[in-house]
Amino acid sequence: MSQSPLIAVVEDDESLRESVVGLVRSLGYRASAWESADAFLAAGEAAACDCIITDIQMPGATGIDLKLALTEAGCAVPVIMVTARTEAALHERARASGAVCLLKKPFAAEALIECLESALAA
Amino acid sequence: MAEDNTADLLDALKRSEHRYRNIFQAMSVAFWELDFFPVGDLLRGVRKQGVEDFGPYFRKNPDFVRQMMRATRIVDVNDRTVALHGGGDKARLMAAGLDAFWPDASLGVYAAAVIAAVTGKPSYATETRLGTLDGGEFDALFTASFPPDTMNKGTLLIGVIDITERVRAQAQLAQLQAEFAHAARISMLGELTASIAHEVNQPLAAIAASAAAGQRWLARDEPDIEEVRTLVARIAKDAARAADTIGRVRDMAMRRAPEPAALSLNGLVEEAMVFLRHEIQGHGTRVVVDLARGLPPVLADRTQLQQVVVNLAVNAVQAMGEGGTLTLSTAPQDGAVRLTVADTGPGIPEDSLPRLFQSFYTTKAGGMGMGLPICRSILESCGGTITAANGEAGAVFTVTMPAAG
């Protein structure tokens, strides 16, 4: 494969979505942007992706719902989750669902880059 | 027979006069019996100069108003007047003359009383400030009555009631209401802390990501300036957004005197939805915003009216728990503007409806019972109203406010 890895960014906040897409592109990867987990799942693009960066709390399906749906469909694309929520129970559920990384907003860009690189290397 | 009648009449007149004197002396109202006759000469003099409308003339010539006062003779005062204005010394009070008890700021009240008298009004009453012999001032309810029979003789009666305590109590009440409104905003902000943190964190995360991306584009062998330009613009936008959120929170948390301004109710509703975006999302609430176009502005303090909209929306979101639909609509209504906040929650129990706007009445666990009373007092202070009812699906709150003229 000569094409660079494709990263899906699922985030309902337009400004943050665009910024993360920008960061991903600056790393030399391709990026696709989605404003909800439902839209992303409906498009059936998951299998084409090398990694998914998703917010947890969004209108409709959450990032955790997204990961569970992928697992159920037998899709093992690594999922990095991002959240502004601080509840321990939510973090626990995120980890239990199989997220490779859980980042708390506001996250350091370096932390996201590290997560992304280790997810792609795996 | 005729002489008997005259004696009876005289007797009746004496009794009436005696009764009047008793009332005059015994009332807790300070009474002044004034001889207005010399003022009539002054007014006729002015009229001869071609002045037809006394109002503007009095405003332009405060010295003339003073002159009328000095010409007004004090016929008699009662004990209450001596105590209130004269420090207990009737002789000094009578000698000082009416002029001594009128602060400059209250000259207009005397002028208005004169105008009322000459235009045949039966009486004139207003709240003002009057003076005392020792140079003090107090808040007074001033009443002048011009009964036609005594007016012919040139005498009139002025009643003064000391309302210092009432004015002070009103000021205290207003301050208390302001403090409660402030406390309620702080308590609401506390409830919304997670949402506010989210609203700030979001742009901060975006800024961090954009900055890191910019560094990478610049670090390339051939730096991509176009990419960086886009990123820097995005950073500026996100920084402004974070500052905006902080500014809104600070306005809400600050205690300051209300500053009424012409506001767009639609704009306020939209802002409130931005403010509550996270709260709404956290509850999975569906929001329907139906704003009428071309609404006239309303006159209110921005932060206070924002508090009303946010409060009603938060109540609705919390009443519905998970899910539900929150509908905010605006509409014009006979020179007024109407805002309706409807939810699809359990509604308001019928027996709670009459008490909903009473202080400390709450149906929420951990509620303070101040949100709705404060909404009502905010709205009433700008001539608006708020009502609660049960709609087809849940609770419906209707706010009306007069259009700013």
C-alpha cells in the first residue's frame, strides 16, 4: 500500500473536529471527518480506516456505542476516545469497551500523536 | 323663627369648625394651613406679561417659585408638623416660612401644586423630599387639597406623611432581591459547572491541536505557509470562542446594578442554547427553536433576561430527565413579545401551580425554590409577566414583555 494511513475523526464540535483533522494531516496521514457516530456507521467507512478518533459524548450514538458496534460487526480498527467528562464510571466503560486510548479534553496534542502512532504501529 | 335658625346654623358651624380643628391637631399627618392669596397677585402679574403656560415658566424661573413660596403665608400647623419639620419649636417654624422647608430638588412639586390649584384640580399628591428646620431632609408623601370653598378665601391645606421607613424598606427589598437573583445565578452556574468547563475545554483542545499541527507544517523541509495560515486563523477563532464563554460566565457571576437596554429576545434564546449546549446534550434532550422573524426588541438587563431564559430551559431539561423535547418559541403579541418554553416532561402537579412562583417553594430535590420567583421579579421589573400551565405534553411557561418603544 502506497497510500498513507486513513484516520476517521468523529466529533460533533465542528471547530475541534477541524482542528484534529488538521493535526492528523500535518502528521502526514489522510483524514476523514464525521459529525456523529451514527453518520460514520451509516457510511460504512470503518473498514477502510486505519484508526478512529472519536468523542464520547455526542448527539445520538456515543463513542462507546460506536466501538461496541464495530466490535459486534467484527471490525477491529483501533479506536481512540476523547472526552471532557470526568466521571470515573464513564472512563471505566470507555476502557472496558476496548478503546486503545482515552484522552481527557483539553488534551495535549503530543498525547494524541503518541496514541495515534502506537495504534497504527500495532 | 329666623333667629332660631341662624343660631342653629351658627352652632352647627361652630361644632363643624371644632371638629375640623380637632382632626387638624390630632391626626398623625403633618398639616399645614396656608394662605395662598398673595400668590394669586404674583400669578396675575406673570399672566399680564403674556405667560399662558405656567409649567415651562416655573421650570425656567426657579427664583419665581421661591418668591411664590415666600409669599405663601403659614396660617397654622398641627403638632405633628411641629414635631416633624420644626424640632418641636412652633414659633420658630412659623417664623421661618414655607420656603425654609423646600429643598431645591423639590421645587417642581410646589410648582406642580400651584398649577393644580389654578387649573381647578381638587387635589395634588406626590412623593418627594422635604426639609426640616435643622437642615435635614426626609422622604415625604405630599398632598395638597384645594376645596373650592376655602380656595375662594385663598386658603389651602397641605398634608405631609413621613415615608422614610417605607422608602428605606423598599430600597432594602430591592437590594435583597438583587442579592437573591445573584445567589440564584451563582447556584445555577454551580449546577452548570460541567457544561461550562466543557464549553471552554472544547476550544482549548482545538487550539492545542491546531498549534501542534502548525508546528509540524513549519518543521517540514518546505514549510507549508498556507496550511499554517489556515491554522492560525482557526486558533484565533477558537480563542475568541473560549473568551466568549468566560465572558458570559463572568457576567452571570458578577453582581452589578441592572442596565436596561434594547435586546433581541431571539438573540438571547440562541445564546442561551449555546450556553446550555452541553447540558442539553448530556440529557439527550431534543431542542426545537421556533423564532418569529421581525420581532421588536425588548427593554431589559441582558444578564437578567439571560438568567430567565437559561433558568426556564434548565428547569425543562431537568424535569424531563433523559431525552424529551424542549421547545422554545417566540411570537409578537399586541405590542408585546412572547416567549414560550415547553417541555415533554411530567408537567406540573395541579396543586403546585398556584405556589410555583412563591419563594422557597420547590418540587426539585436539592432545589432552592428561588429560580422561578426571581424570574418573575426580573420580568415584572421590566413590565413583563410569566405564567405556568400544563400543555398537551408537559409544562409550558409563557413569558411576555412589552416591546421597547
